[in-house]
Amino acid sequence: SFVQSDQIWNLVLSCNKCNTSKSDKLPKRDYLEFIIERNHELNDKKEDQVVTNWMENYKSKKMIMLYDYSIKNGFDTIWTPS
């Protein structure tokens, strides 16, 4: 993987076919923005303690920086689900 930890990326469920086709490709930036918004909503709800614990150190700014860093370091193949 191209980031230190997959944990912040693995908060999205996907079918086997999509997960396999995505591989080490970055999602289209629209999906990143969608996930950031969804994560804010999850973090604000605090309904599930497991999710709350995962989100304890979550920063949307870090997601954006990692995304941009990945593109600058050669992971510039963009993925969209079929």
C-alpha cells in the first residue's frame, strides 16, 4: 500500500469485484470528498464506540494531504467503480 496505514482508507465497504479492481489506484477525487463528508457525519453522531475510537485521531486534512502526496509520488492512476 502507498500510505503508512490503510485504516483511514478502509472505512468504506465494497464488494470483492470493486475492491480488487481498485487495488492500489486512487479513487476519483469526488469519492474522497464524499468519504470526508461521510466521516464527519459519523464522527458527529458518536453512536458506535468502535467507530468513535477509530475516528479519535481522524483529520480530513490528513486524508487530503495523503491523497495529494500519493499522486505526487506516482500513484496517479485514478479509479472509478464500474
